[in-house]
Amino acid sequence: MSNTPTSLNVPIMRLDRQYTALQEEFEAAALTVMRSGIYILGDNVKALEAELAERTESGFGIGVANGTDSLYLALRALNVGAGDEVITTPMSYIATSEAIVRAGATPVFVDIVDDATYLMDVSAVEKAITPNTKAIIPVHLYGQAVNMDALMSLAKAYHLAVVEDCAQAVDATWKGKPVGGFGDMGSFSFFPTKNLGAFGDGGMLTTSSAEKAQLLRQLRVHGQTSTYDHAHEGMNSRLDELQAALVRVKVPHLSAWGDARQRIAQRYTESLEALSVLELPRTQTDVGHVFHQYTVALKAEAGLDRDAVVARLQERGVGVRVYYPIPLHLQGMHHDLGYTAGAFPVAEKACKHVLSLPIFPELSDDEQRYVIETLKKILS
Ligand SMILES: Cc1ncc(COP(=O)(O)O)c(C=O)c1O
């Protein structure tokens, strides 16, 4: 085992390494598309749709422009709109609640379970249901699945639709079954930093309903039912053929990259568990966590200033990030919903104390040791 380097620059992510490792394949795939003359909704989009449908055991995949449109289109396809409420978590990226507002509906938040899983508290969902509730959006945050048994039985009992936000969780499982295949629809993002990322924006919906799949295919192309015949109000949200071809190069490597993330996560856990000021991420039993992020929390009782710790790590070349500093219910965008500080104390506390460490399949042993040792020095 080599010694820990005394100085290194370890960004939160190094996308260039994936490019370098598969350079020839990426370039060949891109050239083939460019030479084909078919750039929109061609064979690569169809093939990637089939690959993700199979991977999520859901029957159909519908490629769209990004993971924000995919949430919005899912709600539209489920007829969620003005006057409807959609229950979700305040601990997510803004796209989750923004899509609800864009569909004309009202986001209703419930708190997260704890600051070790950061996932929506499914036991709080029932109390948030009103006669206007139409759907639930669970977010499989940081790569860990929400308890889908509990969530789906609640949704069934109250006849609510479920759109899984799987943007951070391709290949994550609940009791061995992949996310994206539990709810009415699964929504995926191919934003470059995601576990399965494109070289630009991209997204995908999954569903087991042939009827919904057909509707989604229409909605992503201006509600078109046949050429220049527009039965519904839709939008332009297509997945580029070029992006689909590039993502397809990555698909065969996804499982091995997932294993690498597991090993890195395990090493973080083993190396950091003695640090009493840290709350380490907890993987629920029955879950296949894909560690899109390895997120730790500074325990509140330690009295440490999270932002100061982040700044000190960054000064030493450790590219930590905060996902997310402001919970969704306190975002300016949602001011009119009337939530105030204290509404969701667990999420609010988490947003004050979390930080995510570099985790990507190509992270070297030396780089990880440097992250660990630097963190230990700063915290002890
Ligand atoms: C949880 C979550 N939902 C939705 C999105 C939106 O995806 P996109 O950036 O592809 O629009 C993201 C990613 O940015 C996300 O992390």
C-alpha cells in the first residue's frame, strides 16, 4: 500500500476519465450517427429505450430531452394539472417540485425519515393526502431506493399515481427489483454527472403501460398523433440520436461501474466510522444502493460549521459539494406555497449539515486516501 499523497486535487467528478477509457467507442458511435444523416428519434434512441425498459423491468422506455421534462411529461400523461396536489420530498433537486408547478399542480411536501438515508418518510405521506391529491413523487435520492412496498400499497389504497424520480438511481433496487418499474412511471436523467450520463442533456421515462407509453411518445413531439396531426398540447422534448448513441456505449459498463462505486463507498464507511462527529450514510436492508453520492452529515451536537468545513476541504483540493443547501419548501420559487422554516425539521437540519464526498468509478486509491486523510485532519 502506497503512502497517502500530501497534496492532490480531487474534484467531485472526473468525466474526462470515462471518455478517455472508452474514447474509440465513443468517437466511432458519434461518427456513425453523423454519417447516417438520421439525427432525431432514430435507431439508437429506440435501442436505448429498449435497454432501459429491460433494465428496469418496466416494458417501455420513452427517450426525452432531460430528466426535468420527463417528470413534467409523466404528470401530464397522468392527467395531473390545475387543482391537483402532488406529494413529494423537500430533500431533492429543484427539478422535482418545479415539474409539479409546471404541470399546474401544487407540491405538498412531507419530511424525510432521517439524516442517514435522507429519503422521504413514507409513513408521513398518508397524513398529507387530501381529496385533491392525485400523485406521489418519491425520489430515490443519492442512489438509494425509497421503501416502495409501503409507498405502493398506500398509493393503491388511495388510488394515487406514482412517478418515481430515478434521476440519481439507475440500477438501484428495492428487494431486488429495479427502481423505475414500481410506479406508473419512472423518470431518469442522463445529465453528464449522473451514473449513466450523456455528453449533454438527456432523459428517459419508463412505464409498463402500452397506452401511457404511446401517449408519452406523442407528448414529447407536440402531442402529435400522426404527421402534423396534434391531438394534445405537447412540447418538443426529444432525446437526441447522438446522445442516445453515446449513452449506449456506456450501458454495458454500468454494472462494473456500480461495483466500483460500492467498493469506494465501503472504503469511506470503514475509514470514517471512527469519526464521532460524522453521521455516515445508512443503507436500508433490502436495498441495492448505487451510491450516486456518498453523503455524510456533520452531527449537529459537534457544533461544526459545515460551510467552513467545505471551504477548508476545497482549499486542500478536495472537491466536496452540498446536495442540497436549501430544502425545496424554503426555495424562493415556492414562496407562495406558504411554508416557513420549521415545517420539515429533519430535512432542514440535513440541508444545514450534509456534504458529499468525491465518488466516481475512476477515483483512484490514492485520491480516495487523500480525501479520507484530509477530512480526518480537518475534523479532528
Ligand atoms: C433528483 C433529480 N430529479 C430531477 C433531475 C433533473 O434532471 P435533468 O438535469 O436531466 O433535467 C435531477 C438532476 O439534475 C435530479 O437530481
